[in-house]
Amino acid sequence: MTDLSSSSLRSEAQKPTGNSPPPPPTDPGHVTISLTPPSPTPPSAAANTTRKISLLPLIFLIFYEVSGGPFGIEDTVKAAGPLLAILGLILFPFVWSIPEALITAEMSTMFPENGGYVVWVSSALGPYWGFQQGWVKWLSGVIDNALYPILFLDYLQSGLPVISRGLPRVASVIALTFALTYLSYRGLSIVGVAAVVIGVFSILPFVVMCLVSIPKVEPLRWLVVSQRKGVDFSLYLNTLFWNLNYWDSISTLSGEVGEPSKTLPKALFYALLLVVLSYIFPVLSGTGALPLDQERWTDGYFAEIGKVIGGGWLGWWIRAAAAASNMGMFLAEMSSDSFQLLGMAERGMLPEVFARRSRYGTPWVGILFSASGVVVLSWLSFQEIVAAENLLYCFGMVLEFIAFVRLRVKHPAASRPFKIPVGVLGSVIMCVPPTVLIGFIAAFSDLKVAGVSLAAVVFGLVLQPCLKKVEKKGWVKFSVSSHLPDLMA
């Protein structure tokens, strides 16, 4: 049985290469993972010695990878009314968020390196499918990130109408993307501190709103199903899914986390509580304290609710918190996307240039590449962005579920610092509800969005063989970092 323990990975990575003596014989029942043949690795892609992420910044990075606060959850009430919105926010985490977070905790501590889910799928299904996982997840992340500069400006345009259209808006999107990209370039320590500060600033106004609304709440208002003709299940499911997924995104930063076997599971647990509570209580407050006007429940409506409940100052605070939250989500997503490209380059899936780090320890080529994608895709509408990224993300999650179960079958005795207390059958059963949910989301998707998403998947299927051809011809340099174990041993 292959020994995949994190301690064995570290000990292998620390062994001298070249003409070093062979390792001592191992237990005949186990096979130690061997290193890939040493290959030249640029100094900037060598083992990272920059400061590692600690627990508190990691919690808020996950918070912003997944949520960023209740901004954007308003459409669940518009689509289905208060009762189904509240039930969805309570039940959906059990169907999707908790299984995804548990799988992320197990797999990230099993493979504590940058690349995250790409490495999981590569180890279980081979490098071809690992590349497909990286392609669809990176693309869905960039599509997602294209949304945040636009939402940031949307929340400010009521006070600055000049940025609502035309050249000033385009210039504002580009300038904001550049400024936030520069913060990402300056290092994860700065991004982590920014996430904590922005997180506290964004959550506090909703704490105030919920407390002030208590005397005004009428619980019977929560039982209304819908004022509309039927339920818009497409909008309802896509909004819930968009606001409660991406738990696995933090896995691409596993190599930057201090003591990942302990820190990652704790951070995922606390972030899960923070995300769920930050959704449920504001929705309870807004639907319970005010008469229902279902059509007004859309992006930005919480600022109006805060104004009615607490006064103009609270409405403006929520508006400012929403704008700041979009900055936090951009920074977290950019970090995840760019470090994923670094991890893929260290595994030889992308050209070596993507493994280069800046003097701040950040993957500057991956950051520039991801930021360019954000600018190109920023012309899409909010609904198109959400639907497209959800479908691509679903494809990647199916690969993750398969990899999770397959690794349980292939390597049942492998060291897992955090292990979900279920066997192979339990692993399969745990993946069934979220897989069924993926089917529903695909079934309710728009044909145009489904066609574009399918074309993107097909492009990835062709792109990987093309890159292998480029590597074989020697047109661009590829290399596997020598400090990583050979997962295919």
C-alpha cells in the first residue's frame, strides 16, 4: 500500500537528491512514495520560505472564498419567498457545504501542497483528468472574480452616478482590478490581514441590524411561501449554490498554511459556522421585521432594510460593507486562482514560468494571467456569470467526488491527518446528495449558458494534449519541482 502520509512527504522532500544513498528497506506491506527524477527548478519556484498563514486569517480567507456576508443572498427570497429561503439556508449546508468542507479537510491534509484539488484528482485519476480539474476550476474562479469589481461599483454608483455607464465605468473596473491585483501580488500576509479587517467591518452592521430589529419581528411573516406565480427554481438553486460553495478553493493554498493538518480542519469548521450564521440571521431579520415586498429582494436590498430598521447611517454602513466585501472576495479568489496555477506548474502541467514567485512569495505570473481573465470577462451580466461558473464548478466537483471515493478504495491505509469517520460505502453515500443537487442545477440551467460551459470543457479536453505536444517539441519549458513526491508512484 502506498504510504501517503504528510510526514513521509516532508521527509522525502528534505532528502538530498543526486547520488545520495538509497533509503533503508521499508515494510514489505507498504511502498514509500518515490521522488520524481530531479529536474532543474527555477530558484523562485523552490520551497517557499515566506511567512505561513495562521488560523484567524485562514478563517476569513475561507469566509471570502465562499461568502463574504449576506450580499447576494437576497435573490433566494425573490425567487421563492421567505419560508423556502430560510429552509434553503438551513438545509443546503447539510446537502452541500458540510460534505464539501469535510472532503476538503481530509484531502487537503492528505496532500498539503499548492495545487489542491488538482493534486487530488491527479493522484486518483491521472494527470490528464487532474489538468481538466485545474482548467474548469480556474476558469470558474476567474469568471467568479470578474463579478466583484462590477458589484463594488454597483454599490457605489448611487452616490457616484458618473461610474454607472460608459468609459468612466470601464476605466473604474480596470483601475479597481489593477489595485486589488497589486494587493494580491504583495503577499498572502497582507491579503490575510485585509480579509480579517474587511470581514469584521462587513459583519458588524448586520449584527447591529439583527439586534435593532428584534422588537419589530413578526414570526408569521417567515411562513409566506411566495407572492409570485410559482417558484423560480433556477434562480433559487443557483443563488443558494453560488453563496454556499467554493469550500475546496482554500486547498490551493495548502502549501502556504502553517501546520495544515491542524489548522485547515479548524479553519473550515469555524468558517462554516460564520458563513451559515451570516446568512440566516439577516434573512430572518429582514423578512420578519418588514412587510414582504418580494420583487425588491435583489442585490443591494439589505442596505434599504438597514435604513428602514436602523436609520440612514445603518443603510450607508451596509452599503459600504457590501463594497468592501467585494474587495475581500476578489483578494481571496485571486490568491486561490493564482496559487492553483503555481501548483499545476510545480507538477509539470503548465509551463515552468507559472511556478515563479515574486520577492513577496506570490506567483506573479499566475496573478497577471488571472487578472487578465477577470478584465476580459467583466462584460458578462450577473446572472450569466453565476450560472456559467456554477456549471463549470459542478463538473469539477464531480471529479472531486470520484477522486475522494477512489482514493479511499486505492489507498485505504494511507495516512490522513484528518479523516471523515466513514468507510468506502459511507464515502459513496456522502457524495450522493450533492451529486443529485448538481443534476438539478444542470437541469435548470439556461441552454445558452450550458452551451458556453460545455464548449469551455471541450476546450480543456483538447488543451492538455496540445500542451504536452508543446512540451515534447521543447518550445516551452516544463518541469516538475524536485521537492514534491511522485504521486503516480
